Amino acid sequence: MENSYSLSNSRVYWANVEFTYNEGSSQHGVFEGGVVYAFARAFDAREAILKIEEELEGRDLGVRSVDYIAEYGEMPWENEDDQLHFDGVSALAGATGKVFLDSFEVYERR
């Protein structure tokens, strides 16, 4: 439900999100949770977090914490492959308005 004002003033945000597996997830009870990079086009960081939470909930995942969120902009990555990859994910989020989750790392249960 985006309007033209929010679209014209929106930015791509990226976040490092720690997640848990909710009941109903096939991984609930198997894995503790994990971390993932999330990319979302939004008017501000608050809206981006809400969109990311909604996307994770749709995958039976809960947000334990948002460790970092910022406008994507000119984010420098360690190597050229990562730079091209994440610039591409950011561009997809910006062009489509969808939330993209990338580079999942999973914690095993203790």
C-alpha cells in the first residue's frame, strides 16, 4: 500500500537481522535461529524494519534483534564479488519494492 509520495522519497535500507524459528517452521526445534541480511525499500528505517519483520513472519521466522540498519548507499564490501552481489540485491529491492533476504547463517541448537 505505497503511495507516490513514499515511492518518490523512498530509499533502500539494509539490515543485519538476528532471527528465530517460530512454531510452524519446519526448522523450529531443529535450529536455534540465525542471522540474515535484509534489503527493503522504505521511507525511513522504521518502515524498513516493519517490512522486514512482515517478510520474516511470512516465512515462520521471528526477529530476535535488528543488529544494524542503514541506507544502503555506497556500502563498501570486502571484495568485488560481494560488492557486485549486494549492489544487485539492493537494486532489486529498489526496483521492485520487495524485501530481499540474503546470506542466511543458521545457529544450531545447543
